[in-house]
Amino acid sequence: MSNRTEAIVIGAGHNGLCCAAYLARSGLTVRVLERRGVVGGAALTEEFHPGFRNSVFSYLVSLLDRSVMSDLELEKHGLTLINRPGGSLSLLPNDHMYLPRDTKAAQAAIARFSKADAEVYPAFEDMLEDMGELVRGVAREIPPNFDGGWGDVWRLIRQANAFRRLSSERQVELSELMTMSIGDLLDRWFETDVVKGLYGFEGIIGNYANAYTPGTAYVLLHHVFGDIDGRTGAWSYAKGGMGAITQAMASYCESLGVEILTDAGVASVEMEEGEARGVVLEDGRAFYANVIACNTHPKVLFGQLIDTAQTPAAFKHRIEAYQSESATFRMNVALSELPRFHSVDHDKSGLTAMQNTIDICPSLDYMNCAYDEAKQQGWATSPVISMCIPTLVDDSLAPPGQHVMSLFCQHFRRHLPNDQSWDDIKEQVADVVIDTVAKYSPNFRGAILGRQINSPLDIERKLNMIGGDIFHGKLSLNQIFSLRPVGGYADHRMPVKGVYLCGSGAHPGGGVSGLPGKNAASVIIKDRKRGLV
């Protein structure tokens, strides 16, 4: 290829590759530029200890849209998904609760703690499934812009019709879910701490918030709109780790002639008379195109690659105030043997339970204490932790008889008090995480052969995620749907002509869905047909 293509995609994470694939499918010549030496972004698999591989950042599959999997022929290009047998295994100080997928079995598990909660559980799950189906439909759509044209009006009507088709009770419940805190929602449905803790975690995962922060109930919805195996809210493992998704996407892109360059960090988007004309790399190379699709954090695009002074005043004001912090600490550990949790037998049923997420979040109060500690000192000494042991279903990741575990931890602030640096304390904090798990598993610490640590600073530095925010910006009420990334620019078109946002900073937000990339490509293709770029 020459230095000129019809489109340039900045960032070879899953959304960038997805956008590039759809653009190439439409017949455009496309070049993808990746700052790091590997493709994948947050959907990446690495060997972190000799013989041990695991997903480095994102670690489970649920939101990946079925249309993306089909259109990009991901299975043909090497992706295999392994369904989990159930939901979550919640660890308690002297007990546990495992929720299998079967509703009656889940009710029996809950009934050990509360018969009343067991009785209302099916209604709660039905409500979440209905809401998940609605949110999935909304996620697949491009949000209407404020003060938009007829296209925005029709999108608004279409999405309003989906809302109208809900029963009146579901309409009320959806309105509440979009505004309530996860704590208030769960207090309304359940009485026992263990059930509230299990579902409460979904409201603060990747979200620095208290359980009673308004809007956190929506984050629960965001995590249940996936339907990987036909069941809303179900989760799977990618065989070989999450990098298998982006490797399959890259393979599909290359089959269409897309050129993917690594070690190709973009220094600036070049403009002429207010329109995009190409990019200049950090090493001085220049590439040209009239379409620039950016799979970057919005504040990287506007602030690093494009000076916000070159944007309208209202946009500049809002993008500079864009909130971005998920308070996430991410670890992988290589294990010589399986952890043994106090109350979980290593029989067939116990090992089945351990194939799912294993959570340390016994109550809403526990969540709130983690938040309060992080607010005061920068990080929680009793963190909320979600663990997975993918080698229980995928033995390709570790030597025979040994295992890898991922640990996804809350709350850990990106900016620490008293000028502390994460580079100085992350090993100490990792020890606290290990100690927390060891309270539930006496053999855990002794089984660790090696560990990989990514602090909020590491996440920001490696992935260019401002504030270490895994969603490219908080999923708060002022930063979702038509307000993502900011009002007036929710249709992927940015205030510089020819520049489009195709990453998680666009609707529907973070998670490995591919929808921001797919939807951005559809807007670009439409604009090309209309001669706008």
C-alpha cells in the first residue's frame, strides 16, 4: 500500500479492528495503526510466567455481539468460546453461595440464607432478562443527537417504540434502574447480605462508586445485556484467552487486505482548513486519509492527538471535564495447584462452581468500606475481588496439573494521596490482594509461582486509558447514550470533519462488544456514500 488509504483506524484493540473490518467489507482501503508492539488492546493474551498464559486485562466474554461474531467470521478465524456452567460463586467468611443457571437450583442455594429471597429470585431474574433484551437493542443502535436531523428523530422514535412495547410495570422498573443506586435497588428486592453482595458487585465493577451512588443500577444492566449462549447475562471464556478474539479479528481484517502496523504510535491528527487529512506518527512517518476512525480514549483524541482549542467551545468545555476513573487493579497469578476455599469441596460440584467467577463481596457494607478506604487512602485494604480460573475449562493456558487465575479488584484510585506513586507501592498492594484471598483459601499464597500486576497507572500507561478507566470513561448518567462522550456528538462524528470515535468512549461504552466499532463504521460508510468525507 502507498502512504494514502481511504481510511485510517487508530488503535488495534477490538473496536478498532471491528471498525476496520466493516470498512474493508464495504470496499474501502484501510490501514490500522497501533501504538504498542502487539494488536489486541485490552483483549490480549500474554505469557506472564514461563509456561503460563492468561488474558491480561479483560478476561471474560459476554457482550460480544452475535452480529459481529457472524459478520467477521470469528469462529472460522480461530475463535472458540467455552460456556461457563453457571453464575457466580460468592465466598463468605465461613460459607459460600453458588448460583447455578437452573432457576430452581439457584433458589435452593439462596434459601439456605433467606426463603423470602429465594421466592422473589425468579421475578428478579425475569426482570433483568427483559431489561437486558431492551438494553441490547439500544446498544446496537446509534443514539439520537440533540438538535439532530430527521435521522436522529427516527432513531429516537424507533428506540421509544422499544420502550413502549414493555409492560407499564417494566417501563417503571426501567426508569428506576436508569436512575437508582444498585444498593437501593437490591434493598427493595432482597433482605440478605449475600444476595445483595453478589449482585451489588455488578454495579461497581470498573466503576469507582459507593453502592448507594445514584446511577450504579445501570452499570448492572450494562453487564447483563450480553447473550453469548442465547441466555441474557451469560458469560463465557475465550479459548486461549481474550487475545483469541482480537487475533481472529485481525486475521479477518488481513483477509480483506487491511494493513495493520504495530509500533506505530500516532503523535497527531493532521488537519487542513478544519478537516482531517491524515496522521503523523511518533517516529515521523506520515499517512494520509480523509477518514480517521479513532479507537482511543476521548481525552487522548482531544487533548493529545487534536488540540481541544481547534474544537467548538462547548465541546472543548465538556470533553475537558469528561470523567474517567474505574479504580481497578488487575492481577494474574500462576499456580502450582488449585486454591482450596474453606467451604468448597473439591468434588465434582465444587469444581463446577469454581469454573465461574469467584467473588469476594459478601455484602453492600463490604463494598462501601472498600470505597471509603480508597477515598481516604487511595486503595482498599479489604478490596472487592472477582476471580476466574480459566484453566479449569481451558488447559492450554498452563502446564499439566497447574493453573492460572485472574483477579479483578476494586477500589484502587488512579491518583494516590501524598504524592505516592503506584510504581512504588503496587507490589505492597498486590500483597494485600493476595492476603485477602488467602483468608478464604489457606493454600493460595503457597501455590503462587509468579504474578503479573497492572495497577491503575499501568492500565493508563499501557493502554492509554486516562485515569486507568477500563471503559474509556465512567458509565455515569451524564456520560451514557446521547451524552456519550458528550452531548451533540453521540453519533460517532466528532467536531473535526472526517474524524470519528469508534472506541468505548462512544455508545454503548466499555466491554468487549464490538458495537462502537461496528456502528462507527456504518456512519462512515453512510457519510462516504453521501459525499461528506
